[in-house]
Amino acid sequence: MDYEDSSVYEEEYTPGNFESCVTSNDLILERILYFMTFDDLLSSARINKRWNKLSRWELGRNRKCLVKIDKDLPCQDLLRLKEQFEGKPTFPFQGLSISYCGHRNCKWVEDYRALESTGFWKTLPMKYLRVTLEKDTECLAMQLIKLLVNQCSHEIQELVVSTEYYSIGDVPDLFDIKKEKRHNWLPQLTSLEVGDTQHERILHQLVAAAPTIQNIYGHVRPHHLFKLLEMRKAALITEFICDPTSPTDADTLLCFAELKPKLQQLRIADRTADKEPWSTVTASLLDSCSATLHHLEIELLDLILLTLSEKLILPNLKHLDVKFNDRLDKQLGFFVMSKINFDFVFPNLKSCKISSSSYESLYSQEQLQLIPAELIHKHFLCSTVRQITLSENCFDLGIESGCRSVSSLFPNVTCFKIENCRHPGTYLKYTLANWQNLESIFISTVEYPGPITNLDILFCGISKEEWTYLRSLEKTSPGFLQHVELVPSAWSLLHLKNAKSLKISVIHNDRCPEPRREDSLLLSSLTGHLVFSKMSELDVELTSSDCLSKIENSCCLAFDDLRKFATISEMKGKRQR
């Protein structure tokens, strides 16, 4: 559970506990608290009783503040919540976020009925509820979730629902809702998000129970549409996944497009626009929500085909997620994304994410013929994008050519992110040198301890031989590096004069070798002394998952010798295999 509560507060006035005449006025203090951040409000609540009362009141009034219940032992967290807040006159939150991960047995709880009868659960605020549902479980948490929804469903204004193993049948039955109330058991619900479930009944039953619903989002798909159109609620969808699976979906999607829904996020499934009738359906859907769409996820080939005519313009699109298959580039012989007139089609685009496509086969000759030959003579730059994310080994066949092309296509990038790429050093090497105005770099990767990426060489702009020599000097003469003024022989972080933030998050993929090899280091104090210490404006955060190696100081991904240069933290229990 995320909240901590202090049981000791200062008195209203004690000698030396001076409070200005400005903040002593409740109306003025309430106005000040209104502009404070969430974290600052939690801090101000610990000053004294008065500040605690007003800070909690502000949290409960104007902030979407939820208690997060851990998914591994949700039952224990809920009981701790009861122990911590039972009898409190106010709560510093407005709802619960309860995850669930197959925890089934709670034999240590002997008397659920006694717990159920307490009045505490009726006093919990339930304006917001995020919950994972599971039908066949004896976990106390699931029993309490059913109790909370049954007693407080009339309070819920925003609801996020996901399911485990798709085992939910009738939702009103799950919560023991009386038959006479089932048409209106969520009277104040205005916003509903559904998780990735194939059972459309869950969405339909929740929408039917909410007469004031205004916003439907999450994993809403074509198989949900027919019933929602019948209920006249389809126009309320703001997030949609266009992945048609049946020929009848075409007519349903066209009817949906005719409503001109105010979609804000849209995901277009793999290779939807390269064949009829889906190319017409996709174009109609995009055109119908062109004024409201902020986020678009689409396959590379679909993106090319939809933007060729230059009739499609998405003036308010801010985020574009391209599912990239570099086999298309290889087959055509050029970088396809540079043939898109981004500034015309997406005039206000701010960020672009390029991630690996699930379609890994070669394109057919019929698909390639849809792209006109004269496209090879066109070349555009995108001047508006400030953030680029490269994800999931997106350039599988040619990292160097792909990275160079991206950095040329988007010349004005100030924030660069690498997510879950096998060779982050290679991605960095061929992009950073072209973005001299970078302010932020975020690297999230899964590392195999051997061979391991050596970021020292890249960040310092030195060769492997120079790295080995400098490391040996520091080992024989501790403190030597503190007096070295580095002159990089290649590009280095020192060239980024505007850099303000560097964040690196690394997850182990395997056990580190024991003992650790001297050259198997991700990042060392070499970079700390030669680079980080010279960049006073740069904030460095380094995070790694726990290591299974038993020998002390054997982890290749540890950052222990960088503590004086960076903020170091550890992700407990997170590993990838």
C-alpha cells in the first residue's frame, strides 16, 4: 500500500512554531494548497494538525488520488488500509486501485463475516475505482471488492475494469446487484475503461448500468460496436482498436465512422489499409475523427498508403506510434518514412515512437506495387517532433542505417528514449551525434551479462584501448581520474551542452558471471569522473534489477562506484527471461 500516515503532529501553536499571518488565514492557505503538487500536499500534511486537515481536504476535493493495493498480496494491503484509516474523519484519497494476480487462498483470515460487518468499508471514498476482477477465487481481497462495489456503486464516477483469465460471466451477479437496480446501479458513472478482454458482455453490462456515461475507452474493439450502436452509446468511445476479424465488421465500422466519434486514441491493426474493403473503412474512420485524434498507432505500410494522397490531415495529432518493419525498406531500397510529408499531414506532431512490428515476413509483390515508383524521388523532414522513442529492436536488419535515417528525418529532437533494445550502445552511437540540442536521454534495456554494452566508451568518446588504459591507471593510482581533463577522440556526452537529464534502467536477463570480468561493465566511475563531474546541469539516475550472483561485487550491471555522481536505485524482484 502506497500511503504512510504520521501519528504524531505538532500542536497548533508552540513557542518557535511561527506561522505567517498570510498562511494563518484558512481561505488564503486553501488557495495556496490548490496550486501545490500532489507530493507537496503529502509533505504539507505533516506540518501540523491544521495543515494536515486542509491538505487532506484539498487532496480529497480536487486531486485524483487513489490508494494503490499491491497485486501480490492485496488482501493483506486492504487489511492494513483498514487498520491505518479506521476512525479517521477524513481520507487523503478518493478511491482505490486494486490489482490482482491469482492470489487464491487466505486461510490466515478466519472470520470474513466479522470483517464484512465493520462500518469502515462503507465510509471509504469510492469516486474512482480501478479493479481487476476474478470470479473463481477465495481471496479476501476479491470478497472485499465485491462488498465495496455492492455498497458504494452509487458513488463511483470513474471505473477501470480488467479481468484475469476472462472468467467473468454476468457482472451484476458477481457483485450481487439486486435485479430491480440493475438498470441503474452505476448512476454517477461518467467514465469507463475496459481492459483487454474478449467478453464484450462486461463492457455492455457496465454501460447499460450507467445512464450518465460520457466517456468509454480502453480496449474497445469492433466486436463491441454492434451492441453499443444499438444502445446509442458508440459516439462516446474515445479510444478504439481497429482490428476487424469478420467481414461484417466493415459495415459496423462505417456506421461508427458516420457518427464522427471524438476519438482521442486509435490503434489500427496490422496491414489493414492494404486491401479492400478495409482500406476504405480505415480512411473513413481516420477522417471522421481527424479533428480530435491525439494519439495514433499504425503499421508502417498502412501509414504510407493512407498518407500518399495527401488528403488526410490530422491537425491535432500529438503522438504517433509506428509499427516498423525494416524489411519494407530493404525490399524497396530506401527509408520509407522519409517519404511521408509529416509537416503537412501531422502539423502539430510532438513525439514519434518507432517499435518493432509483429509482421516479420517479406512483403508480397502486390503490396509493394501499391507504393508508386516516383516516391523514391521525394524526401521530407519533420520539423515539429521533439521526442523520439526507439523500441523493441525496431531496426532488426540494419541498426546503423535505420538510426542515421531517423536522426536525419527528425532534426529537432530534444528528448530521446530507447526502450528494450538489445544493443542500446549501437542505437546511441548512430543517433546522438546528429542531435546536438538534446536535453533528455532515457535508456531502458534488458542486458545479457556477456557480452555487455560498454557505455563508458560511448559516453566518454574514447576507444576500447583508451578505456582499458585509463581503468588500469585508476586501479594503480586511485584518484588519478579526478585530475584528468578529457579530450574525446569521438562523439561524447560532453558535446551535449543542453543536456539536463540522463536516466538508465537495466533489467538482468541472466546471472552475472562469477567472478566478474574487468571488461564486463555497463557503466563505471570512469564516466563519472571524466563526464558527469564536468556536466553540472546534468541529473543522472541509474536503476538496475536485483542480481542472482552470490559473490559480493560480482554484478556487471551494478553502479556502486557511481554513487557520488548519480542517484542509484534498485528494482526489487524484476527480471526478464
